[in-house]
Amino acid sequence: MSNADIFLGEFIGTAILILFGAGVCAAVTLHHSKARASGWVVIAFGWGFGVLAGAYTAAPLSGGHLNPAVTVGVAVDTGQWDKVPLYVLAQMAGAVLGAVLAWLVYYAQFRANADGKNAQPTLGVFATAPEIRSPVANLVTEIIATTGLVLPILAFGRNAGIGVGPVPGEQAGIYGSGISILLVSLLVVGIGLSLGGPTGYAINPARDLGPRLTHAVLPIPNKGTSDWGYAWIPVVGPLVGGLLSGLIFNAVF
């Protein structure tokens, strides 16, 4: 994989992931959306489909990590750290683009937030927030949930007997086979349904930090705070989870 392939694959794939993910959050939460109040199950499946679309798109070019925690887990497993900064840079840039695209899709709904009678905080469209603010508990939740994501992803690759990177003739990447990408998307849905209640399950530093930065700079009326006091948890927690996943995988498998 060339550096250009890695950057473009991760940039485009992560943008698609966030477009779907932030899009479903906007659909469910914003006033004047036809999907308003359709619930947590819809959000979980929307994010899962975002992983499906983004990973299938990126896999032939970059392996389809779309997540710095996955990239760290793979690096711990393989010992190959030289491309990690490139992956993370592309993922962050793609996350920002995806958040901007979701804002454009729901531009009229965001503009309606200027009406003081219906104004609502908008950070939840872009980034996560805990239901109960407890830094230690929130951090532990993100570590465990991310381990529940990255460890199976590493196992998918090992089960297929391949290393990191695309397999000729297949949309495989780190997942081992094309069907495994579908399984990972369902895994993300399962994590959302089972483990997403406490923090909103970032499980991906780029997924939270990129859109949070975008929320901070976009001209959204009455958008509310970007909650930078919490922002370190959905970055540190998933990175620790990815690191632990790589260490556990090397030790056990």
C-alpha cells in the first residue's frame, strides 16, 4: 500500500462513516426531521451501516481501519508503527469532512435552531456525552467497549490467515474477508445496543474528536457547548482499548 492509497482510503472511508453516523444522530434528534425520536436502536444501526459502507470503500486501498484505536491495535499486533501517524491523520481529516457533510444534509434543520422557541443543543449530533458524568467510570466504559471492538477485528484477520492490508481480489483489509466487514458492522451495532448507554460509545477517537472540532467551528445557531472538559475521555479510552486489544491478542492468540 502506498502512502497515497492509505491516506485516500482512510480519508474517504472515515468521511463516509461519520456522514452516516452523524447523519443518523441528526435524523433522530433534530427538530423538523422525519426520523425525529425514532430511538437508540435506529442510531445503533445507522452507525453500523456507516462502518459497513466506509470499511468496504476503504478496504482495497488502506485496509479500512477508520479508527485510530484499530490502527493502534494492529500496530501492537504486527510491530509496524511507521504508518500509524498517516492513518490517524487521514482518519481525523475524514471525520471532519464527514461531519461537515452531515451538517450540509441537515442544514435547514440546523438553521431552524435559530428559533429561540425550538432551540436545542446540537453537540449530540456530532460527538458523545455521558449520561452520568463520572470520569473514571466513563473512561472504563470506553476502554472496555473499544476492546470489545478491536479484539474481534484482530481475530477476524488471524482467522483468515492474513496480515494487514488488502488481499488481492478481495475487499478484505484487516478483516480477513469481505463478509467479515459485514460482521464488524453488526459488531458495532451490538456494542451500541449493549454498551453504548453510559457514554454513547465513541470507541473511536477520530469519530468523536473530529466532529467535536467541527461542531465548535460551524455556524450553527444556538448550538450550545462543545464540552471540551469531557473530550479527552473518548480519545484516551479508545486508544487504551486498542492498545490492550493488541497486547491481549499477542499474548493469547
